[in-house]
Amino acid sequence: MCNERIQTVHFLLLIFIRIIITIVPQFVYSTAQEREKLVESERKWLDERCRKIVDLKRSVCKDGETFCIINQKGVDPLSLDIFAKEGILCLRRAKRRNM
């Protein structure tokens, strides 16, 4: 059980944004190298997005404040790791009726 108490929380609601790597079936690639390039470029794009969210947290939160992301879509494990290292709480697959 956690003994810490959160006093001030800043929320970021991500309603239509998906922070997860997916291979879209419409993309056609003929070789494994093309597929790897696609996955690599998508990873770079996601890392940049996560970096922007971390920068937002750093600019908004003072010492002792917490940042929480509530997302209706999924969040991949690498992005969750980036957020956890920055002390950002991330709730994924939240239902709109529960917000």
C-alpha cells in the first residue's frame, strides 16, 4: 500500500489520440526491410509525441505536483515506461462514460 498522498494533480485528457504502435493493414510493403522502416518511423513519431507530453508536464507541474494522462485508446509499453520514469500517471482505455 502506498503511503504517499497526492495533493495537486494536472490532468491531460487524450480522447482520440492513440499512443501505441500499430501496423495498419492498408500499408503495403514488399520486404521485411520496408516493414522495419515503417515500424522504426512510427516509433520515432511516438517518441517525439511522448517527449512533447513530458515537456508539457515539466512546464506545468511544480515540485510536489503530479501529472496524469487519461487516454481512451491504448498506450504501448515503451511509452508507459517513458511516462513512468517522469512520474506521470497514465490511465489507458478509459471509457468516455466514466470521465
